[in-house]
Amino acid sequence: MTSERNGRLALVGVGRMGAAMATGWLRKSRGGVPADRLIFIDPGLEGPAADLAREHGVTHLASLDAKTAKSVDTLILAVKPQVMEKVLPALSEVVREDTLIISVAAGIGLRTFEKAFPGRPIVRNMPNVPGAIGKGINVAIANARADELGLRKQAETLLKVTGPVEWLEEERLMGAATGVSGSGPAYVFLMAEALARAGEAEGLPADLAERLAVATVAGAGAMLEKSLKDGSANAAELRRSVTSPKGTTQAALDVLMGEGGLPSLIHKAVAAAEKRSRELGSGEKK
Ligand SMILES: NC(=O)C1=CN([C@@H]2O[C@H](COP(=O)(O)OP(=O)(O)OC[C@H]3O[C@@H](n4cnc5c(N)ncnc54)[C@H](O)[C@@H]3O)[C@@H](O)[C@H]2O)C=CC1
Ligand SMILES: O=C(O)[C@@H]1CCC=N1
């Protein structure tokens, strides 16, 4: 069997994450996926996903029928973990024996998909929303069948359109990765919100405070990325470069890095996400 995948790619669940990935794939500049290879499967397509389908002419179906499934060699599952098990039986009846299954659902383990799709190659991936602009990161693990068929590389070719792929060998680490990079963009957006609110509370006009906060988060992120790439500095070194002894930053960091400050709060937050990931995987879905 060849590992070449030139068939269609069905994305099941085109909500926030599905639409972010599809946006990344449809960006031709990054060697993306041609619109006529993609099929959106979602009974409630709306918002950005509906716009994407319309703008690019992507086929949209409410469910995957047996005839269409014959043309699908890659199935991406991007529904909520809470509905995943309801969605799997109907899909398992129609997908081909050699279809590569990729799930991006938090918490749901390879074993669940191996039960639903016996003998199929499966990749569990944790993407994040900056993938929509090619600035995402993926953390993935492949089952043995995917490796037997040499499909890890094939999955990576697809996933890396949205950002690099880090492969894990131990599935138990997926929860921690989810807490860092899957959920992580929300922490950074919260930082931008909090910074803007704080500026406003200290007297800045709201719109100016927001512009300053957004430019600061975006600029610091871009600088960190560049400095890591060229090897000039890491995050701690960049932080120290802003911090003049006895200056304003030192005064602020004494608050942020004091007892119970940001580092310990972030650790608690990532640990909570990791725990929730395990709960979602074990069926505690509420
Ligand atoms: N939102 C994020 O930043 C990230 C989400 N994920 C994972 O992505 C998955 C989706 O999350 P979101 O996009 O945030 O949720 P969402 O609620 O925005 O999207 C879920 C989509 O699934 C559709 N859907 C529901 N039942 C369906 C069915 N039977 N067949 C096909 N589609 C169906 C809904 O209409 C909706 O469009 C989750 O498993 C989540 O863990 C992973 C990484 C990041
Ligand atoms: O909040 C969630 O459960 C999903 C998974 C990672 C980011 N969003």
C-alpha cells in the first residue's frame, strides 16, 4: 500500500479549532491544501467556517455518507470531546480501511479511536488557534499502524502547514502539552486584556490602553521568536534586558514574581488544564 495521500480530506467539526486549521490549510502561500480536496462535515456550519466554505468553494455536508467516504483518505476529527463518542459509530461504518484518522480533541486517547476504527492508522494531535495564520504549534502522537504504513510523515506534511509538529512518544504527556500550547493562547490573550484594563485603571483612555497592550504582547512575542531563532537570547534573558536595577520593571516584577505570583499561578493553571484533559479522556465530560 502506498502512503501517498492525494484523496480528499474530510474535516469533521468546523468550529473554532476546525476553522482555524482550515484557514491555515487554505493559505496557498504555505503550500496548503487545495480547496477541492477539503470537505467540511458539520451539521451546524456557521460564522467563520461558513464564510470559508463560501469564499473557497469548499464542499460542505451535514454528515459523511458512504459514497463520499470512499474518496476520503484523511479524516480530521475536530468535534468537542463531549460529543466525540456519539460521532464515531456513524463514521466508523463508512471510512475506508486505509483512511488516516487525525483527532485534535482534548483528552480523548488513541485507544478510543482504535476501538472505533480497528486497524486504522491514527494520529492524536493538539494544535492551537494561531495555526490559522501559520503561527501555530502541534503536539502529536501516532499509533503503531500509522507508523507501519509510514503515515507519520504524511500527517506531519498536513499539520505543519499550520505550524511545526512536535512528536511525543508517551501519550500521558498530551495533557501537559494541552495545558501549555493548546490552551496557552488564551492565557496570552488574558495577559493582553489584563494589561489594557490595568492601563485604563491607571488613567489611560481605554482605546489607547488596548493599543499599547496589544502592541506590547505582539512585539514581545515576535522578539522572543526571533531571539530564540538566532540564538541571541531566551525568554528569561529578554526579561532581564528590560529590567533596570531599581527601575520601573523591577517594581512591577517584584509584584508578579512574588509569592503566589505569575509563575506559580501559571503552573496551577497548566496543572488544572492537564487534570481536565485526563477527566475528558476518562469520561468525566460534564
Ligand atoms: N478551540 C481551541 O483553541 C482548541 C480546540 N481543540 C479541540 O478541538 C475540538 C473542537 O473544539 P472547538 O473548535 O473549540 O469547538 P466548537 O464548539 O467551536 O466546534 C465544534 C464543531 O463541531 C460541530 N459538530 C457538532 N456535532 C457534530 C457532528 N455530529 N458532526 C460534525 N460536526 C459536529 C459543531 O457544529 C461545531 O461547529 C475539541 O475537541 C477541542 O478539544 C484543540 C486545540 C485547541
Ligand atoms: O479548552 C479546550 O478544551 C480546548 C482544548 C485546548 C484549547 N481549547
